[in-house]
Amino acid sequence: MAKGDKINFSTPSGFPEFLPSEKRLELYLLDIIRRVFESYGFTPIETPAVERLEVLQAKGNQGDNIIYGINPILPPNRQAERDKSGETGSEARALKFDQTVPLAAYIARHLNELIFPFARYQTDVVFRGERAKDGRFRQFRQCDIDVVARRELSLLYDAQMPAIITEIFEAINIGDFLIRINNRKVLTGFFKSLGIAENQIKSCIGIVDTLEKIGENKVKQDLEKEGIAAEQSQKIIEFIKIDGSVDEVLDKLKHLAQNLPETEQLSLGVTELETVIAGVRNLGVAENRFCIDLSIARGLDYYTGTVYETTLLGHEALGSICSGGRYEELVGVFLGEKMPGVGISIGLTRLISRLLKAGILSTLAATPAQVMVVNMQEDLMPTYLKVSQHLRQAGINVITNFDKRPLGKQFQLADKQGIQFCVIIGSEEAAAQKSSLKDLKTGEQVEVLLENLAEEVKRRLT
């Protein structure tokens, strides 16, 4: 860089940066999510941000999403170190685009150290090489849970997922939402009953998954481009538009399974769906929180059974705020044995961005401090420090103002940061072991003995 040139210090496109009020909101939501995950026995892990490219591409090529990279090229004076480590530039690396594929590799690496069924949660940052735009990021935090078993995994784990989703979003209090549930076997089985070839089914499922984005007519056109006859396309549209209560949809599916040819897989999917719905009900999830939606397919190749998408009612344009499903073969790609799993994911960074913009969530105060001990005179600083520590030991978050400035300015500073209370101690108060407690929200100011100060602040905070 030439001398005098200005450094461009703007953030790279698609990589978010948070103000304190935004970061505090993220941490608040993370804490809710973590508490719910752990209440169901999920345990935390962390996987590397960088994985071998062949790992990330093991099941379903995510070439459009992967941010590619290779091992860093060390300077000449460290070339021998690089050669000795066995790291070569031909060993392609990439940033992980989700948590599920890295989880499969993690299980393969630690197979003999884990207890199965293995239930884990992650709240790591992931990376996607897509075009950055409003609400879409190249780096974002994703909150995932998955349960993986060896050989068999009860469908009741699938039923737990809507219960967990419900608890999280009810705790966040973002309004009414709907968990839309389907089973990929239902879709696959129906396509087979129409005589659609096995090698066309995967692409058909991908097209069906775009219904909400592109509309019914475009779905028909895309199906016909795949070689699906117009009559078959119409039947697919009619099928995925089956609606009604959960029990009504199940009855319609059972009727179809009894009256269509080659419906073994369709029947299996309906049975699994019925089992999951029964489990969801037994877990106490309210009927208005979930439905069966046959248009839900989830585009990723590795889903094989139950799939979920969650929509915020009245704000459907936000898209799915939590999604996931069951997979049977993902971990087996690395180990060569059947290891079924089921999981869900919340793209937290995207969700926060969308909810803030829609006015559904608000940022928190810029500081976690609840009290500011103001600086009336420098010689009383030992008293201010002792009072501050006394409040902290009582579980109250405190900022001590070390800078002497006019009292009104200190009130303004506290108010600007969202601090509700100011503790005022001058020479007379210090001599009498008292303080004035000012509530910046109401303007009320009361005199409180120092020994009662923590109790009074706590009473007023609740």
C-alpha cells in the first residue's frame, strides 16, 4: 500500500457485525435456545470451521454454497515445516456450510468415545458462498440439534423436534407460528405410484420444494422439463395441495395408499407420519402449532423421512425460521454402516435480522448494567468502589463512573445505555451511610441506607 492511501475498513460483503445492543439480543436468544436443548438432554459439541472438501461434498454436492480454500501456503523460511506436517496444497479445504455433514464426520472420528443414541447441540458459525443480500449472509450462526443412533432410531425422536421448536419460539415470544410436517417417503411413494422413474424422483422432490417461491404454474413447467407428463404434473400439484386438519390429511393419505398401485413406500411414509403426529400430541404440543403439509420436501439430498419447516404466521414472506428432518445414510457415508439421525436447525443470524426488520423483536439495552454508581467527588471513590462490589455480590450488574462530570451528564450517559438506576452518594450521604437511588424511567428518587441498597434495587427491578 502506498503511503497516504486510505485503508478500506468496511466489513466484507455478507459478513455481519453487531452493535452491543444486537449482540446482547443474540446472546439472550442463544441462552433460551441452549436451555431448551439441554432440557431434552442434548449435549454441546463444536466442530472445526474448516473441513476437508471431500467431507463437505460426501452427501449431496453443495458446490454453489461452499466457500473453497486450501491449506495456507507458508513462507519460504517455513516450507520445511509445511512439508514435514504432511500438509500439501492439493488437500482442498473449505468452510463448513452447515452443521449436519460435519457432525457425521465428527461421529466417524469419535465413534468409540460416544454413547448412542448421541444427542448433541451446536451453536457454531457456518459459511455459505452465496450472493449477499438483505437477510442473507455468507457467515451466520446456526443452532442445531441432532440425535444419531446405530442401526435403529425411534420415531419418537422425530416427535420431540416439534415440541422443542414450540418451547423455543414460545419462550422468545415472537407471535403465532406453524410447524409444517411431512415425510419424504410419502412424496417418493406417491411419485412411484404415478409411474415416475426412480432417477427422476429426486429432481421432482427438489422442484416441489420450490412451490412457495415460484408458484404452481412454474412448478408444473419445471416438472414437465424433467420429462414428467402434464397429467402426472397435475396429479402431483393436486397431491401436495391436500389440506385439512391433521387427521383429515392422514385419512386422505391412507385412502390413496389403498387405492393406488405400488404404494408400499407411500404406506410406510403415512405410518411413520402417523406415529410422529401421535408422539407430538403426547408431548403436549398444541394442535394449532403444527400441521401436515405435503409440499414440504426439504431440498437437501440426505433427508429420507420426516421433514419440518416452521413459518411465522402473518410473516410468511420471512420463509422458514426453523427446519430439518430425518436422514438414514449420511453418517454411513463415512462408516459404511446404518446410522439414522434426525435434527433441526435455526439460522439465528438470519432469524434475528428478519425479526428486527419486521419489528417482531427489538434490540436489548447496549449494556447489561442495571445500576450506575455516579461520581460526585473524587475523594469518595473508595466508597463508590465498595458500594459497587456490594451490589455485584448481590447479583446486580453495575457500572462505576470513574470520570468526574456534571451529575446531569452522568444521568444522560446512564439513560443512553439503558441503565435504569443511578446511585448518588455525596459527602453527607457517605457520612450517614446512605445513598439516593434515582429511577431514570420514572424520575423518582428515594433515600436508602447503604445496607439496604441491594435489596431495594432488586425489589424495584422485578
